[in-house]
Amino acid sequence: MTAAQAVERLMRGGGFSARELSDALNATPRTIERWRTEGTHPQRETRRRLADLLDLDRHLLETFGEQDAARAWLGAPSRYLGGLRPIEAVRVGRFDRVEAALEALDSGVFL
């Protein structure tokens, strides 16, 4: 999957906003737009973050079955995350914490 395809997948399928992607990938909105339209590619660390975000998006869909439910969960305060909304953790690149919260939820831990 190209960077352009990944960004399209996250924005259209995953419902991530340009600002959320920009923050999560530590890239400017203009840079993300260049990936989408000009065929440029992210650098190594950003490629890793993009892959992690795609993995998280897949996990969200597996857990919730639909994007609306996943987005609602991402936007709600999580006791597992100390009251932080999962989307806030995503925006600062803490995909590992959101994955852990999802794994707890998948295991039946409802905090």
C-alpha cells in the first residue's frame, strides 16, 4: 500500500481528520496532501507511524465492527487511559496505549 492509499484509507474509511493524521504522524497537513496528490513518500519514522496507525485502524474495526462505533469510542474519555480520550492519545502518537486499551476491551475489561 502506498502512502497515498494509506492516507485515503485512514481519512475515508477510518474517519480520521486531516488534523488528527497530521498530529499523529507528526507531519504538516501540506506534507500529507503531497503524499496524497504528488506521490511523495514519508520518511522512515513517519512510515512506521503510518503503519502503526493502519494497524490500529484495523484493530478498531475488528473490535467494533463499524467505523461509527469505533469513532465514538475514540472520542469518549477512557478510564483505562486515565480519563484521556483515545483520539488524544492517537494525536500524540501513543498508539501503544490505545492498542492496550483495545486489547483490554477485547478481553472483557470494561473500564
